[in-house]
Amino acid sequence: MAVINSGCSAQKNLLEQNINAISKEQPEDSVLKKLQSENDLVIAYAIENYAWVKSMDYHIIVQNNNSWKGYTYHLNMMHNNAGSPTVIAPATVDEAACNAILNYLTENKAWEIKGDNGENFCTDGNKNCNINDAANARLWIITKNGSVNPSYYAPDFYEKCCPEKQRGLFVTIAHKIISLFGNAIE
């Protein structure tokens, strides 16, 4: 067991060093800030809906002292709190699967994912690839001292329509995180 923990600690240290070196912003969301202050590492995948129902749905895993916990978090952003209430709930996550995600993030240098900033979805010029009013997706990797948070507009749709290496990595990471919770947010 010590070999696994030391390997995961090395992976976490490498991830932290790289994120802290390039970090440009800290999370503004109060729940993410609280999780950042209470844990060594926060990895959160969020679906951001702005078209009709303004909300964010997160799948979050946190590591503290080499132990993992999971959370689901629904943030209602509707005027006058119309719609479903804001809720954060603990979720059971598999330690080995969380360690595998940490390893995957580090091996694939997830901190280098740039995102599309809501534009240039198909760099290959595919004009038949278009969608409106879709959700944005965001990946937060947060350490005690820094964070990265690439985002993509309709990443699954555009990855099927006009594949791109970094978006493909983003989608794979998202699916790995969602699978920890036994469900999907679409």
C-alpha cells in the first residue's frame, strides 16, 4: 500500500507544481473556495447552462491527506432562485478510481489543456458542424495555491463532429470523472 500512496503523492506533487507555476486565477464560487481551503486537491467537472435554465452541475472529487471524497453540487443561477435549489451533497467515490484519474491527469499533462473560450469550435473548417444553446463544460483542477479551469462549448458534440486532440483529452477526463458517480450530466 505504501508504494501506491507514494506513487500517488508523486503524481499529486507533479500536478500541483505545474498548476501552481501557470495558475492565473482562483475559483470565485464559494463552494469551490471552501473545498480548496479544506483539501490538498480539488478536481471538478461542471456543466454550465446559460440558455434557458441558468445553472451549473458539478461532479467534484477532493483529496486531503491521500484520502478521496466526492461531491455533487447543483448551483441555481436563476433570477429570484426560480427552478431547482442550490444543493451540495457528499457522494461515495472509489479511492483506486480517483487515484487512476489523478494519474491520468498527470500523465496527460491536463494542466496544458487550453479550452476553446467559446469560439473556434472546429479548427478544421467544418461548416456542417453547428449547435446553438448548448451547455458549456469546465474542468477545474485546484491546488491550495493555484488552479486551471479550461472550458469548452458543447465538447461532446464538437468532438464527434470535428475531433481535436486537447478537446478529446478534456472529454475523456470528463467521462472518467462522471463515471465515478455512476451517472452522467448532459
